[in-house]
Amino acid sequence: MKKFFFDNLGLKVAAILLSVVLWIFVTSRGQSEISVDVPLEFKNIPSGLELVNHSAKIIGLNIRGHERFIKNIRPSDIRVAVDLSKAKQGEGVYFISRDDIKVPGAIAVTNITPSSVKVFTEETTSKMVRVSPVIIGEPERGYFIKSVEVTPQTITVEGVRSEIIRMKTIRTEPLDVTGIRETLTQNLKVDFNGKNMRSKKSEVAVKVIIGERRQ
């Protein structure tokens, strides 16, 4: 039996090596690698915490796969989501692994840039604030704005503590009264001005009462 294994050992080893090389050559044919930029997402943010800021919005990935799959792939086919379920208030660093990346089955991720992201969270709080309607323009000549009524006059806003505690009023989207000559009532959206806050009441009713100037 030993003689069987050791006869022409050099030729047998060479044959095995040749088979491995051929296998690598065959499996690598038609393979391509490209770079894609994918928006970074965050999931499972704990209740009572607000995501305030993070060091990266886009993650660069090198992906590899068969050319016919690679050439048709789009960034929207890939998702990168960091799990914040264990986040604590303040600053934290989270590493991005291949487990955080969802790609089509035939695609492999070969590189992740950056490989970590710095996240800052704050406490959630809420507050009742007064609604301030924004009125632009002027009524028709001979008429004037007699008064403006808002319903409801206050709403509860919720969001990042450092922003909410400074708020005293919240404005509406603009209502243009140019050229009108009679009372106008319209539902207007409240304007969060891009801040990290929200309200269950997203609209208010604004009534602009128009009066006529006496000659």
C-alpha cells in the first residue's frame, strides 16, 4: 500500500497542484470587482434616545462576483444598517461588519470603508409650544389683516432634548394673502426647519380675518 502512495510521488503532487491551479482559474473566470457607495442606515434605536449625529453617511464597498451579476447591480440593491439596540446616551463607536451588509446572494463584500462609525445620541424629551403663523403678502388695496387665529394654539413637540428645551414657538409654512379681500381659512403644516423633532399634530388651521378700511 505504501508503495502505491509513494511511487511517482513527485508526479502525483504536481498533478494535485495543477488541479488546484486549474480550479482557481476556472472559478475566477468571469469574476469582476467594483466599488459602490451605499447610504448608511441605523436600526433599533432604543426608545428614549435620539440619533443626533454620526461621522459617516456613505459607506464605500468593494464587491466581487460574476460579471453578469456585477454589471447589473445598483446601490439600491445593497443595504448597510448598523444596529443601535445597545446604544447608550452620548458618543459611541460601532464597527461595520459583513453581517451588517445585505447584498444579493451571488455577491461577496471584499472591503468596507470606513469600517467603523462614530454615533452621538441624546435623550428624548417633549414640550408644549405656541404655534406662530407665518403670513406673507398684503390684502387688496382698501383691505387689511384684522386678526389671525390659529387652531390649536399650542402643540406638543418631541425630539432631541438640547433642541426642544430651547423652543418657545414653532412656525407654520407661509400663507400668502396677497390680493385677498375676504376672510381666509387654511390648514398649514408646521415647519420643523429640518430639526430633529416631530409632533403628532402636523397641521394647524389658520384663519386670517380681513377688514375693510373705511374712507
